[in-house]
Amino acid sequence: MLTVLGILIATGVAVWRAAHTDDARHVMRADAIVVLGAAQYNGTPTPVFAGRLKQAELLFRERRAPEVIVLGGNQPGDVTTEGAAGRNYLIEHGLPPADVVSEPQGNDTYESLQAAVNYMKAHDQHSAFLVSDPWHNLRIKKMASDLGIQAYASATWQSAARSQGTRLSGYVRETFAYLDYRIFGGH
């Protein structure tokens, strides 16, 4: 029992530390900026998704990478995908259409990252800034690394998840999600 508790605490601390580390402070360039999708409604990104897209826009405007790849499929009844909604959002905010790609596959983090890695490998890209909410940093970096990409996390703090309770639940949920990924792999 103490071993399990120790693993939970150590993982929780690792999730928290990764959430408070922005690799863009130490890494100047990567081959791409990869934005993990979040909900959209009729092509309009939710505030959580818009926060991620704003972070990607910032990195792009700082010339951290020449291309932004927006990830995410759709749910039944959706008129578009997260990837397409995010791409349109970035273009509407002034990013050149040729520099913003939609990879509209995947309905979970692992599937979406697989789609990104397939695209990147086909275009001889090997490194990426990953943009999501901060508590995802540890798991998305591990997944991308396991899939063969040098991953750097640069999370948004513009998320709609601003309350302490919402952030705490994010850390707790992500602690278990990271352990699930490490134990069972895949999704």
C-alpha cells in the first residue's frame, strides 16, 4: 500500500513539475508547433481550445517553428473537426494558410499524436513544441517521444481552467492518465 501511495505521490509531483516547465524558455526552434485539439462547436473553438491556439500563434509569431499542426477529430453530429476549426481560427488570426495544417484524426491524445507524428515523419520533421493545457505536459511529451518525436512542451496558461479546483482536478486526473499510459500504453 505504501508503494502504491509513493508511486501516486511521485507521479503527481512529476505532473505538477512538468506543468510548470515551459520548454520554450530553453529551446529556441523546433520543426513544428503541434496543437492538441479540444472541443469546438460548429467550427468555433471553446475557450480551452482557443487558449491553446493563442499559445501556438505566439510561438509561430516568435518564429519558433515554420509550421503549426492542429490536431483533433470530431464527435458524432459535429459539422467539422477540431483540427479544421483550429486551423481556421489561426488563419482568421493572421497566420499564413500555407503554414497551418489540420490533422483531423484522433479522438484521444494518443490517436491525435499518432496522426501528427505520421505527418511529421512524411515531411522529414523530427521535433515539435506541443501545446495543450499545462497538466498534460508530462504525458504528451512521453507519448510523442515514444512515437519518435523530440517533444518540447509549451502549454497555455490562457485556458478556461483558471480556478484552483479546476486545476487541482486536472493534476489529479492527469496523474492517473499518465500512470495508465505508462502501465497499459496506447491510449
